Amino acid sequence: MKLKENLRICQIGNQYIVVADRENVDMTRVISLNETAAYLWKHADGKDFTAQQLADALCEEYDVSQEKALADVEKTLLVWKANGLVEEDRENQ
């Protein structure tokens, strides 16, 4: 899977929000990310990734077990998918 190409995150103070780079953006919907989700976003941005790869990245950055990292990544990906932020490989749909 990968993040949709027209999206990026912006940091405003200690908050992170997802914004679209293109015109015709629905500004009534703001998607905010916590620090961990922003770290995952930055790690995934511009490349194909799996939940396991993101979990591995969390384990490298934070003192967290592989099981907890994977569970957190899967929850984050559910939110991203529900908000249309992620494109899945056709093989995995």
C-alpha cells in the first residue's frame, strides 16, 4: 500500500495535519495526526509499505514490543483507509 500522492502533512506548533496539494480540496475535513502517526506518515511517504514495515520502524524509534507496534500500526491504517488517505495494492484489495 502507499499514501495517496496529493497528500502531505504540515506541522503547526506541536500538531500535525494532513493537507492536499491540489485544488478542489474539501477544507471542511481536517485530519490531524499525533506525533507517532506523523512519524509513521513521514516513514511511509513516497514509497510502498506494509503494516509490518511500519511496525518495524516504530520499534526502531520507540521502546515498544513488535506486537504492540503492529497493533498500533493496524489501528492507524484503519483510520487512514477510512479517510481515503491510503491506496492499497490491487492484489490486496
